[in-house]
Amino acid sequence: MSLCPLPRFGALLASAALLIACTPPVASPSPPPVAEQRLTSTPAQATPSPAPSISGVVLDTSGLPLESSVVRVQGTDHETQTNAAGQFVLTSASIGVPVSVSAWKEGFYCAKVESITPPAQDLTLVLRPVQTNDNPDYAWVPPVGENSCYSCKPAVTQVWLDNDAHGRSAANPRFLTMYLGTDAEANQSPRTRYAVDRDYGRIPLRPDLSRPYYGPGYKLDFPESAGNCAACHTPGAAIGAAYETDPTTVKGVDAFGVHCDFCHKIADVLTDSATGMPLPNMPGVLSLEIRRPFPEDEDRYQLFFGTFDDDNVPQEDTYLPLIEQSAFCAPCHYGVFWDTLVYNSYGEWLESPYSDSSSAGAKTCQECHMLAPTMVEGVPLTNVAEGKGGIERDPLRIHAHTFPGAASQSLLQNAVSLQAAARRTSEGLEVEVGVTNDQTGHDVPTDSPLRQILLLVEARDASGKPLAQLNGPQLPAWAGVGDASQGRYAGLSGTAFAKILIETWTEISPTGAYWNPTRVVSDNRLRAMARHESRYVFAAPAGGPLTVHVRLLYRRAFIDLMEQKCWETPDILMEEQTLVVP
């Protein structure tokens, strides 16, 4: 299709801060009694010797013991937990080899003691509590520049900059043009016209297409309101002002959208205890508990939540189990507008087999969208802050900050499976196609109702001439009426998968203007583990082989809207098969 060129929007983004630190040792006046231990494997030998152990106690800053603290040989799987008296016995891999011993408990910073040579005893690790309040005057750490995420963790930050759409959420051209009611060249549609209905009062009218029109926009319908878009697209700026923050006016760090420091300041997600879903009318940052630190506090001058319980920066870093759970993603991947459920990838995952933690096939959002290891120039990353206090780790413990999504061809090509078969019958050439969502933990396509998947089935004779379709489904008008070589496939053999909305007052459908009252017309998207089958019959000449070409295409938005907005967003080929029938 021939669409308008895009202007450049926004800047590059930056990487989410991973953590790397600990506290200095504190002397213990007397050795603690032995507590429970986890044994590690011992090399086979005639007379096994006991594994070297390290014993000690974990206390809080007032000297009280901390039960169920995780104690480990830093950077390894050698770990145990403290008993009710805060005591531990930890087995080490090698006798006489110095190690660092770390400790962590939820609600506390990490801590560590270094240069411990097993066997050893009398260790004391003191854990300091993290803050329980938020500092609205805190200045976000930038992803790039001086004293930034990049200055400490350049490799993982660059991976994030190069790949992650979260860091472009404030500059995404589709978002901006839909918010402002412009096209990609900044031409703006006329403001919405209204009429007065005797029963309902002021109601919007359809746009006047006799005048230049560049597609819908939130600000065309609600010019005096900022809306709540910023709650997800620029959440750092929207804290405390989710309905007053215009996402097109944010500056500085917030211009990166969902940036590193914001994500690693999330302490909790607020959900309904009965359903596990975010609460009504609480999108994005409204459903997040944020903990920004107080730099003047010598003991708690910084706070980063991350995925390591043996981190390496005293009074800065702590482990947050939530950050590895799908619920962490829920507030921005669930949206109800005017009582219509518009997008819901988190709820779709929650209802799928992937959320069953007792199943061998269970997977979190992070396991697909932050797949370890982090690859840097073809080599797995093993140290997220080399030369800056980082330690060597198993690369499978370092989550890739790539966040592949709807723009990732590789992710889409591993989303579903396509099966096709063709044969001659008394009716003609019969083609059966099955599409199975066997590799994705939510509906396909998911989230934005602009997205669609188009299944195209083409049949040709031995000379390459298209065969007439006698039976079977055809693609709808919203797949594009016109020249198929320009991506306009309406009326061709195939099936379209999408969630279709209609605006209540104007009856425009399909629509992506879900800031207006809408209702769902249809929704045939593929649920997790669901299969869709379709059958097509074509007229078949008697002589020569017949060729069937089956394609599955992912399209980011309805083609008419893309042309109005001048979005240059090509279809992505997800799957294809070519069959030859003698």
C-alpha cells in the first residue's frame, strides 16, 4: 500500500535498572547455634567428606532476628533460609575459596559480607528496612547521559534503547496522532460537530468527509480535557495527576514514556482480591504503589526494586518477587472505557492455562517478553554493571530488556501454528486451513482493537491464473476495498481475526476511538490454546497441477485509518504455506 511518510517523533529511550549490591559485615559477639541447611551435591569419592559450611545469623537494625531471610553464596544457587532465631547454615561449593555471602528479606535492602572462606561461622548480616512512603519531590534518574542508567549499566540499557516500545510510549506516532487527531505530518482534522437529541441531549456527529479529514482524535472530541492516557503512556509524570497530564507536553526523563527508573520504583500493584484484576477506572499509575526515595536520608538515599536477592549496592537495591510476576504488567494491559472492555491481555493470560502455576506449561508475561539471556553482539551478558560493582552471574538470570511485542516479526512468527491441506473433490479444489494459538498466553491479536490478523487463501491453475471461489468465507470490507497489490484484500478468500468496536452515537465501525462510548460488534480473536478451522472451495480445471498459497498476516491498524493518518506500518507475515495439488 502507498502511505504517507512518517515524521520523526521523540527520542530514544533507556534501560531499566538492574541491581547489583550489598552491605558491609557486622561482627557477631558469639557464634549462633546451627540451623537448617540445604545440602549440595558432593563429587563421588570413596569416603565423602562433609561439605564446607558457613553459619551465622541475620538481624534487623534493632538487633532482632529475621526469620525466613534468604541467605546465599552471592551469584550462585547455594542458598538457604533462616530459622525463627534468624540463624542459618549455608553450604559452600569449595573449601578454602573466599566467597561473598548475601542476605535478603522482603521489605529490606539486600546485604552482604565479603571474603568469607569456608568453613566459617559467627557471621552476622544486618538488613535495613526499605521506606514505606513516597517522595513526590524526587528527580527521576535518566536512562542516558551523566549519572544515568546507561553510565552504570551500558549493555543492558542499550538493549532496552534499541528494542523496547515502553521507552517510546510518549513518542509513538500512532498514539500521538490518535490523541491529537492529526496525521503523521501534523495536519489536524476538524473538531467534532454535535447535534442536540431530544432524549439524550448533546451527541457527536460523524465527521464531514467533504472537508480534509485526517482521522479521529481524543482532543477533537474532548478539547478541554487531558484524559487519562498519561496514566500508562507517561506514568512518571502522571503520578497524582493522571487526569490532568497531557502526554504530549511532558519533558525530560518523562519524554521516554515508561522509563527505567519508573519501572524499578514500583513497589506493588493494586488489584481486586476476588478477581485478581485491576480495580475499575484505575488504569496505569492509578493502580501502582510507587516508592520514590529521599536522597537526604543517609541510610535510604535510593531505592531500586529488581530481580536479584543478592544485589550489590548497599542502601539502594532490593529484590521484589512481583517484578517477575504477570500481575506487574496488569495496570497498563487492561482497559475498560464506558463500561466496555477494550483491551485485556492480562485478563486473557489470567484465564488461560499459562497462569496455572501447577502446570508444567505455566509461563509469566516476563518469560516470553523478557526472555533470558540478554544478548550483546551475539554473546550472553553475564555482568550487568561490569566495572561498576557488578558481579558475574548465570546469563539465564539476566532478563533481556527487549520486550518484543506487536512490532516483533520473530515473536509474531512464533505466536500461532498454521496447518493447511488441499485436494480435488467432486466440488472442485477443497482447501482446509487450521490456525491454532498454541504458543501465546493471551488472545491473538491482543490489546489495541485496531490490530487484526488476516488469513488469505489463494488458488491458481497451472498457468498462474486465479481460481474462482465457489464456497467459503471472504475477508470483510474493513480489510480494504480496492487493489489487492496495495494490501486491500476485501472480498478475497480468507478469514479475519479481530475485536470490532462500533461507536454508540456515530455508528462508525470499526473504530479505535474507544475514548467515546462503544460496544463490541464481534470478537473472533484466537484465545490461548484455541483453534480455528475454515474450508474453501475453488473451481478446479481438469488438467495440470493447482497451487494453493496460504498466508497469515498481522496488521497493526485498519487500512483506511492508516491512510488517513499516513502511518507507514507494513503487514508482518506470520505464517505461510504453499501446496501443490496434482
